[in-house]
Amino acid sequence: MASINRRPNGKWRARYRDDAGKEHAKHFAKKFDAQKWIDEETAGLVRGDWIDPRHGKITFAQWFADWSGRQVWADGTLEAAQQAAGSVTFGAVPMRKILRSHVEAWVKEMSSGSADSTRKPLAASTTKMRYNYVHMAFRAAVRDKVIREAPSDGVALPKVAKVEVTMMIPTAEQVAAAREGCADPAFVAFIAVCAYAGLRLGEAAGLQVGDVDFLRREIRVRRQVQGQTAATAKVVPPKAGSARTIYADDELVKLLSKHVRDIGTWGDEGWLFGVGTLLNRNSAGHLWRQTRGPLGMDAFTLHDLRHFYASGLIAAGCDVVTVQHALGHSSPTITLNTYSHLWPKAEDRTRAAAASLWVPADSARTQGPDQAPGLRRQR
């Protein structure tokens, strides 16, 4: 039910009841404006997209705090989302009053820096990441009927420049030197599973003896260790799409068998590495730096050993899907985006195919016309 009545002071009072029976009223100087407001509100009730005016009064900062507190975040992402929300220029503005122009001005400030030079320009990729978190919050507000439309929809973002990344890949000789020259015998097998099975640091740290099938020569990735220090290290499931079975070669299986025999495992779970405490990013990095330093391999990280494994698979002729599954990428696109430069280009394959057509002239003459390439008779 809706109505418009003139008040003693000359203003027009428009009112209606929502689906819950609660009355909403507003005063206008002109009857035309009162009727327009009534029409818009009641039309929203009919369409099912009516927005309670009270909801739009909360500020963006208040809405983000409420919404983010109800989400399930992966480690580190909540901090990134909070940083993005804290950088907006409209945090104290009520949700219903935030316009697209507010978001555009915020994006421009991130891209070009503040006028008073107190904020430096952010990289295009960082700007896009922050925008995505804020856009997620606005889209959630639309779904919860806090606002009717997301003011962040369609806002233009700076283009992320495509930068040619130089990938550091050690040679087979360098990896062998690191493996054989490692001063800590308990760390040798860790280097090996990174280099010859392509495990990420956290995946290698999360290996248990039960994950290695020595007879079938398989290594199962079922967990990873996250955290910078021993105090923050925790065991979590692998990244989405990363749980996998790796087909190990004989040498790696022998090395792991020797590790279990000579170094042993620890804990009821049978952890392979760490000897008493889980290896974390800091401790594994420290052991790797001790290994690479005397060998002049300071330019290489543990993750470069994973690149070494990928490059070996590609050089051996493995297709994209095979490499994807071996590395635990969630899609072939990620594999191609990372390693496309390692696969032979079309012109390389064309030259190689053309080169295979050549045979020595003497061979063609001695074979005779029936046997020479291209002259064989079809029967």
C-alpha cells in the first residue's frame, strides 16, 4: 500500500510498506517528486530488486568489514583484500551514495599517484588486484540487496604490460653439483624431489614416507607446508589442482630409499624432511643458500629446480597436458603461460620436419627408382 498526503507545512509525505509490512516514508517539496519516489520504490518491490534504504546507509568500510568477516580466505588473501579496501578514497561514504566516478577516481589515483605526491603510482597489476577485491565486495552487496548496482562495474583499468620474463634454469651439471655437494645429507633428497619430480618447496616439505610407492616408482602429492617460520608453519591441502601422482625415475626412487635408510623419518606420520620440525620457507631457503653458495649458484632459487624439471619434460617431447599434470597446474593455460617459450616454435618444427626429408644422393641412386623417397610405387 502506498499513499501521498500533503502536510500542514506544505510538503508532501510519500509512504509505502515493504514486503515485511514495515512502513517507509519520505517528505518532498513537490508532489511530482513524491510520486516519482513512490513509483520507483513500489516498482522495485514488484520486480523483486527492492533495496531497503537503511542498508545503503552503511559505509563501504563498514560493509567490507562485515562481508569479509563472513568469507573463507586462503592464507594471505584476507590481508591483501584488507589492504585493497583500506586504500579506497570512499571508505566513509554510504554505500548508496558511492558512484562509478568515485571508483574511477580511486583507480586513477592508484595508477598515477596522489596529487600531493604522498602516494606513489602502483603497478598496473597491483591496481588490478586491488580493484578486483573491492569489486568483489560491491558485487556481494548487490547480491545481499544492500545496493541495486555495483558502481565498480565496467570501470576501465590500466593495461598490464606484457614483460618478457627471463627464467633461470640451471643445467643438469649444476643440479648434479648441488645434489652431490650439499653439506647436509638430510637435504640432498629434498633437492632431488624439487629437481627430478618438480615439487614446490611446500610440497617437498610435506612429503611423508607413505607418499612414496617404491615398487611402482610413484610419488603422491597430498599436502603442503605453508609458513615462513617454524612458528607459523602448518600443513594444508595442496593448491587447487595440485594433488597428483608423479612417475619417478629409478635414480630418484633409489635416492629416496637411501634417504629413508640412512637419515630415517620422524613423527608418527613418517615425515621425510625436517628431522623433528617441518621445513618451512625460511629453513629450507637457508639450507639451499648454504648449498648453492660454494658452487657459485647464487642466482638460482629452489623454485628454479622446478623449472629445471619442466624444461626436461618439454625437451623430451612431452605435450602440454602431460607437463601440466606433472607440475600440478590447475589448467594447461597456466603451463603455457609459464613455459610456452620452451616449446619449439612452429618454424622450428617445420625446419626439423623438412630436414628429415633429406637423404644422401648416393642412397637415392643405389635404392633404385622404386625405392627412392617420393618415387615408391603404390600398390
